Amino acid sequence: MATIKDSVHDHIQVEGVAAALLDTEPVQRLRHIKQLGTVQLVYPSANHTRFEHSLGVYHLADRALDHLGIGGRQAERIRAAALLHDVGHGPYSHNVESVTHRHTGKYHDDVHELLGAGAVGEVLREHDLEPDRVADLVAGEGQYGQLVSGELDVDRMDYLVRDAHHTGVPYGTIDHERLIRELTFVDGELVLAEGNVQTAESLLLARALMNPTVYQHHVARISKAMLRRGAERLLDRTDTTPHELRRMDDHDLLVALRTTDATSEVARRLRTRTLYKRAVWAELEAVPEDVVDADYATLRDLEAEVADRADLPAERVVVDVPERPSMTESTSRVMVSGEMRRLGKQSPLVSALRTAQKQQWRLGVYVPEPETDRAGRAAVDVLGLDLDGALVSDVRPGVTATLDEFTDAER
């Protein structure tokens, strides 16, 4: 058994299969992948890693298993899945996952191949655990997979508290002890027991507040978009394969970007925080439906057209269109008057948060600072943005930002 001091949960005791998995290469690799990717460029103390998060998820899973009375081999499978749930992450966590997914068809929770081979597979088999069944749990499959990956999973409970702790913001604070204590299974569904609508709402509210202030902060989005473009060029201009990119850590990727002519400028800007600035920051209502729903190839064509119209090199323009607002946490199930209900049907707070999420959505066009004006004008024309609804930097008199942080220095 190993006892590890953690900044969030104090002392975590790791034993059994989890203790044996700790020193395997795929788990130790997580020490070199930042939990929040480029968010550290906004919040300097956000340097925590996927390794410590995985320990936290293991700890909360262990607590939940004790509460739910789950033991034996099934409990060991779940503990292993909790510790291993992030070993499929590529460098900078989610930041380049869309790039590798386009080439491999795999997201970070598709770990069957990784868990079945090498030291991890050996450890699991030595403990009489089937790697495929552990990988199924990581993907959230089956009744017990809900504990590892679901609307009420211990993954979410740990990352909200941990991310809030390391960024210094108060919004992610939740009572994870109560959440775990109130978990129960009803007809194979993981739910919160009677009288816990507000408990479920607290999880939803924490995520909704963390999203605009941390996860979708405009500087984090700009740096993430730049990193994605760098990763794409690395695959296009070098012999690096998508599989190799997926197994890099943060340091590997940054070195690869720095030592490749086609990506060295991106690496320099990320390293020195000389980031692109916002030429356009447009609300959902200002953006045509076909742009909001455009696929990757269409967006790259639009990006090239904006660059051509603004007389800029194509690599100096980034069009960043996030997915439509969604709130999966609203599907969490709670028991109300002896009946299992979805939180979205029970809580009036959900509707308000959905409205707020829609209002916070922004399309971004990013370019080097001296070129924001002409790129903004070009983007408005090419993308067909509604100027009355768009927040566009200096495109015309009267078009100004309504966000406090949208200043000349941060634009």
C-alpha cells in the first residue's frame, strides 16, 4: 500500500491493483500532461497534471465503492478503471484531441488497445482482471461504468474541485462528500437518493460557472486553437503519425513544434505567450447556421478565404467555432417522491443555465495583433456575420465589446 499526500483530498491510500499500476509507464506519463492544457496561460497556478487528477478519481471511486457496498473483483476493476481513465489522453489533455480523433477515430476514453498491451495489461492480468472489461468501464459502459464516466461520475467530482483549487477561483467548489454519500443504483441507473435535487444542482452550477471563467476563457481558447493548428501542421509537414502524436506528452509536443520549421513560430508564440488576438468575437445569434454547424474542411476553407480577403498568409488566421451549447449534466437522475427523474425535468435552474450558456457562446477569429482590423472586416464579410449582433474589434464605429475583458491589451 502507498500513502500519497494530495493537495485536494489530503492523504490518499493506494493499494491492490491500483498500487501495482502506479509505476507503469502509461500512468507515470500523466505526470507530464497538464490537466487544463493551455489554461495556465490565464491562471499561472493551473499546473496540476492528469496524474494527480487520476489519483483523486481513484480516491473518490474507492469511497463510492465503500458507500455502495461493492467489493471483490468488481470493485478492483472499478478502482483500476478510475486510476487508468485518463491514460488515453494526448498532449495538453483535450487541446489536440480533435486533431488526433480525425485521423484515428479514437477519443481519450478508447483505451482497449492500450490497456491490453505492455505493463498495464500484465499488471491487470496478474490481478486476475480482464483488460477489456476495465477498458469498458473507462468508456462508461455498463452499470458500474457510470461511476467512472457518466453524469454523476467521480471524474467530474474531482476535476471541478481540483481545477477550482489550482486556478484559485471559487466556482467549482462542490460538496463531493455528500454527492458520494447520496449515490445509489435504481434499476441499474446511478442516481442521487431522495431529497438531493439541490445537491445535483450544485454540480450543474459549478460546471456552468467554471466553463466561461476557466475552460472557455478567451485566452485559453486562442492558445488552444493555435496549438491545434500547430499539431495539424506537424502531421502534414513531418513524418509524425497520429498515433505518435496521441502518445506524446506536453514536453514532447512542444519540442516537436519548436524543432519543425513549419511550426516553430507557433511554438515561440505559445512559449512566450505572444498569442494571437481577437479580430472577431461573435455571439451565437450573429453567426449563420451553416457556419455554426460547418465541418472541419468547410471551416478551413472559410479560414483560407478570410486570409485571402485580408491579404494575409493562411497560417496567420484562425477561425474558431465551438460546438453548440450542451449541458449533459442536466440528464443526471435524482429520486423525487419515490420516482426517478432527470434533473432537467425537475429543476427550474436548468433552463436558466441553458439560456446563460447560449448567451456565453462565441465564435472567434484570431490573428496576430497588428492585423486584427483588416482580418475582422474580412471575416464579417466571408462568414456573413450579423454586425448588429457581432462583437467585432474596431470594424466600424459603434461596434464594441460587451465583455469587460475585451480590452485593447487582451483583444
